[in-house]
Amino acid sequence: MIESLAQAPIPLAVKLAYSAFMAVLLPVYLRQYGPTNLLYFCDVALLLTLAGIWTEDALLLSVATVGILIAQLFWLLSFLGHLFGRRISGMTDYMFETRRSRFLRGLSLFHGWLPVLLLYLLLHTGYDPRALPIWTVLASLLVLVCYFLMPPPSPHRGLAPVNINYVYGFDSDKPQSWMPRQAWLALVLLGFPLLLYLPAHLLLNWLMPAAVR
């Protein structure tokens, strides 16, 4: 199956369906959350996927996949744990806040299916290993921007994004208290590439066909 999909065009129906979803999500997110929400890794991946799905650019799709694959699995685990009464982290608490409409929370379910879609797309385009250094640099810049310029966690945040990309911990109400904030920032800058991006890169390099440059 993998060999039959490799280098085959991405079906037009997939492109149109994804574009229709983005045509709904983007204006809703911008109106409800504001433009800073687009600094989240997952939202960056959404935009990279939109560009990559139409250009069928293996590098764009590979960058998106290596950046979110493992993190979104943890998001899904956290969501399912919360759904069944076992809170694993605070990163999916917003999915259970009644002040957000079910429609708005429903849009955020893309965290569960986007990694699956990206894996499917890479079966068509192949995986480009240059994605690892590119995403690592991009993500590190985003982390620094979010730490120094974006709001920290707050219990009175409303719908405005705070603690974007978990630069203060996994809770949106309060910063983590395990270690000094600067130590957490250093841990994020070093730990995310080692624990999230590198394993995803190795897995994709092993499982996916190689991209043709």
C-alpha cells in the first residue's frame, strides 16, 4: 500500500475537504481567540499543511508532521484521560470549559485527526529529513517569542491565549512550580527537540518513503 501511494497525487477531495475546514476554523479562531493563537505549534502546523497539501511539497508537510506528531499524541492522551475522569495535565482543560461553545471545542478536535492526515499525506509525498532542523529552529523561535512577549498563565484569562506552547508549564491557570521559570524555559528549548521532534523524525525516516528532491 505504501509503495502504491508513494509519489501519487494527493486526491483533490482531500485538498478540498481540508481547505473547507480551514475556511471555517481560521475566521472563527481569529474572532474568538485573536491572531496570537496562531503562534501555537499546532496552528502553525495547520497552516503548513494547508500550503503543503496544495503544493504537494514534501518539506512543508514533513516540517508540520515532525513538529506535532508526538505532542498531539500526548494531547489526545490528556484529552481522553480528562474525558474519562483522570486528569493527566492541564493542556486540554479548555476542551471541557462550558464558556466555550461546543462548536468551538469541536473545531479543536483537529488535534486528534491532523497527525493521521499528515501521515497519510506523507505516504504520497515522502518524508524530507530536512524537516527536523527546520522545525527545531522555528519552534525554538516561537518558544522565545511566547515566553518573552505573550501573556503567562492566568485564572482570569477569558478566551485570550496565555502560556502559548506551554512555556510556563502545562497549566493555563498558573505557572509550574517544580523549578525556576528560566529553568523550565531551558528545559523546553532542549527537551522538546530531544523528546518530541527527534523521535518523530527517526520514526518518520524509518516508516515513510523518502521524498524526491
